[in-house]
Amino acid sequence: MRTELHRQPTSPLTAVRNLGILAHVDAGKTTVTERILYLTGAVHKRGEVHDGTTVTDYDSQERDRGITIFAAAVSCTWDGHRINLIDTPGHVDFSDEVERSLRVLDGAIAVFDAVAGVEPQSESVWRQADRHGVPRIAFVNKLDRAGADLDAAVASIRDRLHTVPLAVQLPIGSEDGFTGVVDLLRMRALVWADGRDTYEEGQVPDGLREEARRRRRLLEETVAELHPAALEEFCAESSVSERTLTAALRDLTRTGEAVVVLCGSAYRNRGIEPLLEAAVAFLPSPLDVPPVRGTLDGAVQERAADPAAPLAALVFKVNSTDTGRLAFLRVYSGTIRKGDTVLDAGTRRHERIGRILRVQAGRHSDVDTAVAGDIVAVIGLKAARTGATLCAPAAPLVLEPPTSADPVVSVAVEARRSTDTERLVTALARLVEEDPSLRVRTDPETGQTVLSGMGELHLEVAVERIRRAHELEIGVGRPQVAYRETVARGVSGLVYRHVKQDGGAGQFAHVVLDAEPLEAGDDLGANNGGDAGFVFRSTVVGGRVPQEYVRAVEAGCRDALAEGPLGGHPVTGLRVTLTDGATHSKDSSEMAFRTAGRFALREALRASAMVLLEPVAEVTVTVPDDAVGGVLGDLAARRGRVSGSTTRAGTAVITATVPLAELFGYATRLRSRTQGRGTFTSRPTGYAPAPKPVSPGTPAR
Ligand SMILES: Nc1nc2c(ncn2[C@@H]2O[C@H](COP(=O)(O)OP(=O)(O)OP(=O)(O)O)[C@@H](O)[C@H]2O)c(=O)[nH]1
Ligand SMILES: [Mg+2]
């Protein structure tokens, strides 16, 4: 990697765009990113995913597999704007990368395949972006493909994403003959001549004039319905000017009331320039988004995107490369300088900023400072992990770290040579620091090292990374799903006394509790883990158990949730009520109550009727319609429940809910059943009761 030392021009914040590219797998995110880099002059040769020559699919596995695995940030400049782009992976196993990226983005380009329209993972990332309040514009890609249909794609955006799509372009030609677009805002034709990278602007072709007028009118009407200024103009003049439309589209994009839709073919380099123009015009700058919030000793604080404010920056990615340990930061407030000492607010460790890098295509250039609103990489951080907040030591603040889903699949890993065991353990620990959706633990019964993650592919990629980076030979066990346990019928009035009063400092805690299933309609916690699956409350009256001991009992119960009675799996879907208790004037303590809480709940669960749960996924299988019978039979054999099936132009799309445990190896099976013509995607949707055969034996009583 070449490094150049030069000062970057400091661009005012209004000219900065932090943008993500989001979509279902294979929609063309990396190709769009590559074309943007080419167009902005950041690269001089167009890279291709299938040749393994793109900038953002930089990792050897990404290049070998032809998919994006790691979100990659690159900067480029265009028309006086600095654009920090994050190309994200589309495969569901890497959704955590998308989640972390969304956390630091101000806007996004959602890419859709013009043949497939809105696909399952595009729907998931759209919801993720909704949760983060990230404004979006849409790009319907692959208009050159046979069967491409902009109108159908726009309809699927309306129907499946429940938003108002505002198409601002009309394609000129279709499929192989797709040569350009009519810009409905300017009412001009933009045409890409063969072999040309930029468009030529001209009059709308005669044959399309009528249709272009009709669509422009429709656009004006729809915008007028949503935007007061446009409505006013529409009422007064019975039309809306380009200027008013543009301003209205900008507002509607930022509030998320509507989504501007553009189209093109990234592969053929058509439609990218207007996409960039739209991104700059409609998507927000760091100054247009609300100030970031963090906490300081429990109190919420806001920090504005002001270079003069105290520093607050979020580490959203850590990547160990041959250049060193590279940490990617979004600076939210203040200024970060080379050589600064900053505070990792979570761990309270001081860290030194060795170098600050602007990551550009294929090379990194050193800069001396980075200000609020910017995305840069730094070298020199020793311990800060993905999710850490870096702040001014004199003004600490903890930004909420990106959330991480609970892993659903595990494999046992071991070094083939026992002398390598320690290296493997160190390498795994490093990997977990970079990717918090991976977890490592030692199985207490077998002593095996167990790696858990979001899916088969996620784990396969993780193990392969260690193999390649450390030249280790690693043995990998069969994948296992992460089971949970839940309560079918609980117990009430369970009494537990934790008493040790045989001389010295005594311990006394007496608790009475009920353990019941969460009420119907309560979220079982499913994939997001944590608190959604557990509710604790106290109905103790008369101060018989002081508040701090109640909290200690709750903490003890949470300890007990880690291992259920059926097979030591985490317990979910449980409500515990502390109904009574007693204290001792000298011997009671938080510790005693925590212990009592833990043992009380453990006993209560042993006495309850428990059910084993397994993770299930929603699967979407796309196959030629002559293969439907075989696929349905196979899904049934995998305990799948089919929920829908549609056929269009000889292609069937089947959706089903299938236990994750039955999906291992399904990709290979589907390929061979359909001579390579079938594809599928899956998305973990939660937990369902597991049938007896996969239960790990009867519970020990
Ligand atoms: N026909 C056609 N193919 C395209 C177009 N854009 C991308 N492709 C091809 O589609 C495939 C997937 O493109 P990528 O850019 O890797 O898609 P992606 O969304 O980054 O995929 P993931 O990162 O794996 O989710 C590649 O073979 C591209 O060459 C296009 O406009 N037209
Ligand atoms: Mg990609």
C-alpha cells in the first residue's frame, strides 16, 4: 500500500457527504462504488468484481468469492464535495457490518436489481436504515439485464418498503439497448454513447416526449401532495418548477417521507453521474443531521458537529492489516490531531493517535487533523475495539456502541498441531475485537474452543481468515445452532433461603419468587437477545426487601438465565416476580441477595416445565419453475413450512420458515438439484420449539 504525505484541503462541513451503499447480495453495490471512484478520478481503471480488481472488495477472500464481506470506507472528491463512501456487504451473515456502518452514516444509496426488485435482504437493510433514521435515495441497477423492469422495481419499493417512491428518471431503451435516461427534473435526455464514461445532454427523444411529460406531471402531483411549498406552487400555476421540485425532494428525502428513485447500469457505467449529483443534492451533510448523543456518568449529553467542541469519535471498525492496526473513526464533534492523547471512554484507557489516514482507493494519505463530521482511519490505537468512543480526556463521553446480534451458529475449532494452540487462541481473540458479532468461548465440558457467529458463511470466512493470515492449520467441527430454553409452565411461591451464620461475617438472604412464561404477545427476544426475553419485577410490600437488594436479586436471576436446566442453554421468554423476602440486620448484603436470586431461579426453572427452542430462518428460494416440486419436497424434509410461492416469467420464488439446523449445506444441495440455477437467501427470524430428536437428552433432575 502506497502512502503519500500531503495536506488535504479542508472542506467545509456542508460539502461533506458520509454515504453508505446498501442492498441485497449481488445487487451491484461494489460495482456502483467502483464506478463512483472511477468517475471521481479516485481510480483510473475500472475494476470488476468478477476479476477481483475492485477497491472495496480488498480482502483476498472477497476477491476469491466475488462477494463483499467487510464494509469498506473510501474517500473521494467530486464537484467540490468530499464523499466518504462505505460499501457494505449484502449477505445476511454480515448484517452486523451494515449495522455498524449505518451507525456512522448520514445518508445512503439503496441499490436494487432491476429484474428482481426489492429482495429480502434489501428489505432488512431498509428497516435497519429506518431504525437509524438514515435518509436514502434509491438506485435501480442492472437496467441492461434481460427482464429489467424499472416500473416493477418502483412498485416493489412502494409495496414492500412502504414508502413513496419518486422516480425522477425515465429509461431510454431497454435491456441491451439501454443507453440513457430522461431527467424528469430538467426534462433533458442524458445519453451515454458506447465507450463513453460521461453522458451527453440533449433533447428528449420524440418517441419519449409524451411519456416523459406524463411522468413529470405525476411527479409534480405526488410531490405537491407531500410538500406544502410544492402544493402552493401547483395550485397557483398548475405546475411545479424544477427549482421547487428539487428543494422539495431534498426535504422529503431528509424526513424520509419519500424516496427519490434513479436508475442505470453500473456495469456499463450508465447512470452513475446523475446518481452522484442526486446524492450530493438530496442527502444530508453532517451539519444537517441531529447532534450525536452520549452519556456521561449516566446523564445524556449532546455534542454538535463543531470542530471547536471537545472531541467525541466512534470507532466503527478495526482492521489488522500489514500497515498495522487500523481503526476507522467517525468524528462527531471536535478535532482529532496526529500525536494527540485521547481517552477510550469505555475502558478509561488513554490511547495515542499515531497517524491519521484518509483512506483512498488503493492508497492511504496521511493527514494531520480530522474534524467533526469526517470519517478517517487512525493508526496507533493499542486496545480500542470496534464500538469504542474516543474523546477528549478532559471531557469524557460515551457514545452508544453499535448493537450486535447474538450469534446463532457455532463450530468447535482446534489447531491441528498442539504447539499452535496458543497462536490460534490469540488470533481468535484479535478477530473478536474486530468483529463483535463473533464470540469465542471454551466449552466447560469438552474443553473445546468454540467460535460462534451469525451463520455458516460468517464462521467459514472467519476461520479461513485466520488460516491465511497466520498460516495455521485449523480443524473445524460440524456447525451447531445455538439453542435456547423457555418456560412452558412455571412455578409460583418458590422459597429460597441463603443463610450462612457459622461465625465471622454471615450471609442472610431470603427470597420468594414466581417464574412464569412471558405473556402472549411479548417478544421472545429472538435474535436480538438481551432483555427482550426477560422481565423482572417486584411486588414486595412494606419495604421488607430494600430496593438495593431487589436489584441484587434481579442481577442474580440474570446470572441464572445463562444456563437453563435442559441442556445449559440460555433461558429466554421468562418473567420473574419477587413476591416476598426477609433480611437480617447484620448479615444481609447485596452479595447474599444476588446469590439467593441465582439459586432461587435455578431451582424454580428445574421445577418448571421447560421447552427447548431452536433458531429458525425465513428462506427465500428462487428456482426455475420446473424445479419447484423437488424444492418443496426438500424443504418439507428439512422441517420447513412454506409460507408463499409466486411464479413470474418461468421463475418461482418460494418463501418458507426453516429451522437453521436444517439449513447447513443447503446451498450446495440446492445448486445440485437445480443444475446451478437455484439460489436462496435466509434471514434469522427468531426461535421456535425444537422437536424431541434434536433435544440434548432428558434433563438431569
Ligand atoms: N448486467 C449487469 N450486471 C451487473 C451490474 N452491476 C453489477 N453487476 C454484476 O453483478 C454481480 C454482483 O455485483 P457486485 O457489485 O459484486 O454486487 P454487490 O451488491 O456488491 O454484492 P455483495 O457485496 O456480495 O452483496 C457482479 O458480477 C457484477 O459484475 C449491472 O448494472 N448490470
Ligand atoms: Mg459488494
